[in-house]
Amino acid sequence: MAPTRPQTEQEKFGRHRPLTDRDAHEINRIEELSYDLKVREVMASKIITTSPDVPVSSVLDLLRANRISGVPVVADANLLGVISLEDVVRALQKNELAMPVRNYMTTQLVTVNTFDSIMKAIKAFNEKRLGRLPVIDEHHKLAGIITKGDINRGFLLALERDYKEEEVRRYRASHLFEDIISDRTTLVLRYNIKVGDFNNGGNASSHIKRALLRLGADQQLARRCGIAAYEAEMNLIIHTNNGGILKLEVEPHRISLITTDDGPGIADTQKAQQPGFSTATDKVREMGFGAGMGLVNIQRCVDKMELDSTPGKGTRLTMRIVVPPETLNSKKGSS
Amino acid sequence: MNMNLTDIITIAEGTVLTPGLATGLNIHGACCADLMSDVLAYSRPRAVLITGLTNPQVVRTAQMADFRAIIFVRGKHPQQETMDIAIQENIPLISSPLGMFELSGRLHDAGLKSYENNGAD
């Protein structure tokens, strides 16, 4: 019997493949880029122009030689109009190819500024059904021409830049668990947390979240771990005598976050886990913490939480999060 | 309805405090709070955080909970540490002269959704 091979996406869905998260992310990114990229960054600045005083026939040669369908009409770098193939045809019909360009050029122009976002150009293309827009600089001089093709090229270049920066690092890290073979591989990251160090509160959790993303965790998993780590880190800063240690253990099937400290310890661990119970000072409350929600929040984010404490000795908080299969050790890599 | 941060800044009459950070971000909703634990517990990703607090913890909270930007109300300006972390973590900060209720009302009218979660996830 012939081995059955899994259907390709093409076979399964025909031409209309459903959108993946990755596609959605990229569409989202293009929408954002259309606000962030400026016309200046994507326009063509080496442009062919003509003067208002030359005969229309010379424009015909210019269009043919350069395989374009229109040129801006310029005097002293000031944009006077645009003459397109359509205008030339009008002149031809009246047998007036010898007349100056000035007589046949279009002067009611839609333009964009060099400092406008691409979004403005896209809107103009869609609303006015134009193929190209002259670009004007701060001094009202012609600075370039922008076409839909220029915009597409700008998007592709920007997406490529995005990809290079973060994805390459992530690609390397996400293969860690495939490349290193053992019966049980655990990656351990340790952070020393100082008591009362509010300005740096969250730095460790921030490193933890980034590490998980690079290792291939999806946004939701990284967010859950980040929030749990952050609440636990703030607890060390707020409540301990001498600070403590925040530890992250990553295994392909689960993530553990563990905090340990040497006191003062919690007298009633049951009470400490009740929503709203807090021993925090006003200073802590002013910073938006100490509402007695920390452990409650952690519990919501993790799959299992254990709080062990001995007054006078210290506290150990263990948080475990199950990693969905194929997340950190996927052969397919990660997205 | 998703909204671009550029348009939100216009509605908020806001000033961007983090030069160099892109503001063309797609924003899915908004969440208002001064209690960071509430933000961590009851928000959804890809929203804008509207708050009256300006300490560095606000940016850390936003980062952990996947907020895309922060708007400070009543014309508040954060301390330098807050700005430094925001720039490092690529989270734009905006100062709006409006109060929290007024700003929220305007954004809601403009079609921005609440990304506050009442614990029923």
C-alpha cells in the first residue's frame, strides 16, 4: 500500500487558505507601516520632467523613450502641472502637437508632501483613482513622484528590516531544545532581587518574558509567565527583609517560576492568598500595588501555585505553567 | 473597531513624550486604571493604557500585559526613569491634558472598545 502523505495546504483549502496568525500579524504590521513610513522614504526622487514651453510632440517622445504614461511640468523646480498620455492624445486629435505643453497639461493636481505618511498617498490613490502623485517638499518645490509600486516596495523593504532584527535572534534561541540532546534539558535563569529597589522592579520579569519569546513561546504564554513573574518579583521587593531570588526553569514541556527569600515569612499563607488581603505600606499603594491582588493574579496566570512559608525563616513560591506540545521543542520552529 | 495610535493621539490632544518611537500602532482597545494589579488582572493584549500614575512600574506593567502604548491624563509628565524604560521597551508614552473620564468618553465615542476584562475570561 502506498504511504499516505498529508495534504498540502493548497490541496486542503484550494486557493483560499484561511488566514494564519502569522498572516494576521503581517497585515497588521503593514497597516502600521502605512502610518509610520513617510512619503520621502519610498518616493522616486530621480524624476523625468518637462518644461511648459516645449511642444507637446516632444513629450510624446519622452513618454515613449522612458516607457512612462505622464511627466510633471516644471519651471524653476516649481510644479506647474502634469502632462499625461491622455493629454497628448487630446492634442493629437486637434492636430496641435506643435503647441506648447502649457496648453494641454493638467493643472488641477492632487499632490502629497514629503513628510506625509504613506497612508495619505494610499487614500489619494483610492479616492481619486490616480496612478501617480507628484510629491512636494517644505518649500513647495517638486521633490519626487510616488506610485503604488513605490509603496509596495517600501512595505517589503520595511518588513525585511523587521524580520532581520528580532526574528534571527529568535530563530537561533528557539532551536536550543532541538540542538542540545539530553534525557532532560532544563534552562535555568536566576535573578537576584533587591528589597526596596522599586525603580528596577520588573527588570527581571522583563528579561524573563523576552527570553521566553525568543525560545519560541507564543504571546499568550509569554504574557502569562511575565505577569506571574512580575507580581512575584514585586513581592520580593515589597515584602522581604533582604530581597530574594527569582528563578526561571524552562523545559520543553513546562515552565517553572520560583521565588525564594530568607524572611520575614508569612504567618498565615491561606489568608495571604485571599483577594484584597494586604500588608503593604502607603508608599507601595501609591505606586499602584499593594491591593492584595498579587497572589490572586499569579494564581490566574499559572497552572499550579504553591506557597510555603515559615515565619522567621523565609518563603518559597513555586509557579508552574504547562507548555502546550510543539511550542518550545517544535521541529517546525516557532512563529 | 481597531484604531491607529496616531488618530488616538489627535483625539486625546496628546503630546508624544518618547521621540523616535513609532506611533503608527494598531490599537485594539483601551483600559483605564491607577491600580497596576487591576491592569495585570483585568486587561487584554494590544490595548492602550490610560492612567494617572507615572512611575516606572506603569511601563513594566504595560510591557508584561502586552499594552502597545500609555496615555497619562491631566497633562502629567513621567520621571526620566519611566521614559528610559519606555524607550528601551518600545512603548510610546503620550501626555493628554484631558481627565481620565473625558478622554475615555471621547475615545469610546470614536469607536474604541473597552479592553477591560471583568474577570470573566
